[in-house]
Amino acid sequence: MNTNGGPARLIRVYGLWIALVTVVVMAAGFGVSMLAPTAYRSAAIVVVEALVRANTTPVPPEMGTEKELAKSGLVVRPAAASLGVDPGNLQDGFSITVAPDANVLTFIYQADSPATAQLRAQALAEAYVDFRNEGEKAKSATANAHATLVTPAYLPGEPVARPILVDLGIGLILGLLLGVGTAVVRDRMSDRIRSLRDFEKISGRTVLATVPRTARPRGPGAALPVLLRSPQSPAAESYRYLRSRLQPLLARDGATSVLVASAYDGEGRSTTAANLATALALAGRSVILVDADLPRPQQHRIFDLPDERGLTDLLAGDIRLEDALQQGPVPRLQLITSGPGADRAIDLLEGPRLAQVLKDLGRLCDVVVIDSPAILSVSDAIGLAAVADHVLLVGDFRRSTRAGVARALAELAEVVDGNVSAVLVNAVKSAGGLVPRPRDAVAARPPAPAPEVEPESGPIVAHGLSLLDSLTDRSGIPVVGSAAVPKSMTPTSPAPSSAAPISPATASTIYQSATSPPAGPVKARANGSTVPAPRDPPGKP
């Protein structure tokens, strides 16, 4: 059985369905047990003696043969005649048991009334005793009685108790088998994306990254991108991985705008756009995030920004480009929200004004990230894809369907030319998803021995990962508020003009404070920052 991810994925996806089917079948078993007709049971015990003849060894009876004789018509017909019932009707509810290692037959009869059960059990036992004894007397007058009724049938006072636990156990087993079986059938017939390879096969595009499933946050700041809310989590690391895979593609194609799209709504498109823009800004890129999803705008809610003006006003020519920009929560990140009156900008998204706006935005930043409407919901996404430099197609492992992905790519085929890549969100490890370890788990490993540093070289005050990010903006000036230059280290004196060089005393780096120059000689970096120069060992000229 191949469930495209194994039993764990089957239980995770269809666990609720399996549990529901099991509960329903168990409830049915309990109902059958409770609603079954009441039955009473009576029994009579007969001892079958060994055949004893003069001057011979006693011959023990064959109890299996005696049981079959007692159930035959030789016994049932005389008993039915004495009761005045049909022999076939008398056999219903009639059973015989043989005691182990004893010549004892127990005649059991079960009926819907106590008196009927007693009368029929007694009549059957007496008919058998008469048949066996009369046969032996006919053979030899000196033979002992061959069967004796030792316990007459009793009148039952309580009905037979139904084995509820047994019925529930049977219902549990049948429910699990039925639930798992139907889950496998549903999984086979499901059109949802089954794995990372399945997404790549359907889309024909390289999946740059997978984002693991995370619990829905609660409390203040719950809507913020995971890179700001939980920067050490595996999901945040996945978006950094997406950034690392996407940047070479943008550099190769000379792209400045990235359209984040998906086939349908609710597939993680807006979340991916917000985290991608944040990740690029944290890496030193100047980014403008544009919320072009006019039917269902989300970016102003994610970043808790006002939506009084935005893209609709910009496309209509009511405001200037500078007035539409809003500062994001991290340096180098600006946003343009959707703006009010989305209905008036329906046709503007496919007009020449949009291309000019994106061109102007490209002059102000390194990358423009565009949050697009769903491709198969409205036509806006097609117009946006036509003017965007790169399209990032988002698929949701829980919701996206193969037919939807294929249809979305077919719609984009007329306006894109190979500049499409993909990302799969909510992907689990069993489906091929990459689940990075949290940053704190990596940092918990024993570090390698570090070389000794003299006290005057100064402390390192920034996170080690910030060494991988650019420390300057496009002009080469260190950015205040970044990982390299925190706001708490900003000097209180007025900033120098852009034309004047920044001295070590005013521009802080991760190796020096904001108020004192580095101790000892320094070495200049390519981006304009400085680090302490290595010292010669004592005694070396």
C-alpha cells in the first residue's frame, strides 16, 4: 500500500475521519446490543452411562455421537409432538454442549419467554432419555439404563445478558478497518498535492524551498511575519533558505520585481510575500512590498499599518509615489498597502500605469515584492505577472490541488517565459519537506575552540548570522537599526552629510561601540566598515 507519505501522513491527514468512522461503528454495535430482543435461557442435564452387560466390560459412550443423536429428528420429532409445535420451529434456539472428560450432555434452549425456554429444554431432554433407554431395553432386558435426567430444566428468572464489551470490541475492530480502508480510498482519489516531488512534477518548476507547518500564533503581534515574531524557529529559517535560493535567480535575470502568486485563496500567498520581503530586508536589500491583492488585501493587517492610502490612489494618480510608501517594522523595508476603493482600480491593474509604477519603484529599491490575487479567482494576477520580472508560485501541501496548480500555470503561460519558480508551504518531512533545526538548537552544540583575543580588541555585540548580511545600503553607508548597527548603538550627535566620510568614531560596526574608536590598528572592509587588524605575536618584528 502506497499512501504517498506513509501511514503517519495518512493518520495525520485522515485521522479525524478514521476516528469518526470508528466511533460510528462502535455506536452501532452498542445500539445493536441494547436493542436486541430479550432472550431467556433454560437448561437440563443428562448423564449418559456406560453400557453394562453381564460378564462383559462396560463400554463407555461416544459423546460426539450422542450429541449428534440428541440433535437429530429421532429426538426432536417426539419432543415437538409432545409440545404440539413444528419440529423446524423447535430446533430454533436449541443447542447441546458436552462436558469435557465427562459423560454429560446439557440441553439448552433459548426463547423469548421463560416458560417456553423451560418447557422446550425439558421436553428435548426427556425425549433423548426415552429414545436412548427404550433402544437399550429393546436390545437386552438385562441392560442398565443408558441415560439419566439428573437436572430438570429450570425456569429462568433473568434474561440473558448481552456481552456489551464484546460488541464494543467488535465494533472497534470493524470501525478501524473500515476507517483506514475508506481513508486509503479517499487518499487515492484525492487531487491534493502529495509531496514535494509531486509539486515539482505537476508544475514543472524547481521548488526553491519548503516551509514547515507551524502552530497558529496568538496574542499581540500574532499576525507579524515569523521572521519577526519567532526568528529562531524552523519556519523562519526556511524563509531565509528561500531568500538564499531566490537571490541568485534575481541576479542572473536582472530582476527587480517578484510576484508572489497562488492558484486559489488561502494557500499562504500573503504570508509568503510578507516573510520574503522581511528576509530580503534583513539581509541588507532595500525592499518595497506592494499589496496588489485588491479583492482580499492582507499586508496592512500583517504589519498593522493604516490603509487610508495605497496602490489604488497611486494607480489613479491621486497621490505621489513618495506619499504611498509606509515604513515597515525593519530597516530597508517599505510598504504600499492596497488602499481604499478597490473597485475603481480593477481595470488599472492591467493598464500602462501599473508598469510605470513598478518601474519607478525599481529605481527606489533593490527588490519589489508584489502580493498578488489568486490566479484562478480574478484576472488581476495575469496582468501583474505580465509586468513582473519573476513569479514565485506558492503551493500549500494541505490545500493546493494538482489540477489547480496545472490550471494556474496554463493561465500564466501566455505572459511568462520561464521566469517562474515555486515554494511549498505547510510541507512535512515525510512529504519531502525540509524542516531546519531551530537556531538555538544549532547554537547549543559545543563550539570550536576560539583563538585568544586581547582585551583591547573590543566585544562582539551582534548575532553571528548578521555577518552574512550586508552592513550598508546602496550608497555604502552603514544602516542604523540593522543587525550590524542596532538603534541602541546610534550616536546622539547629528548624522553627518552624505558627502562627508563617516569616521570610525561616528559609525558603529559589530566590532566597535558608537562612542569610542576601535583600540589598536584597524582593517577596512569592502563595504566601508572596519574591523580590528590582527596583531603580530610578541617578539615578531
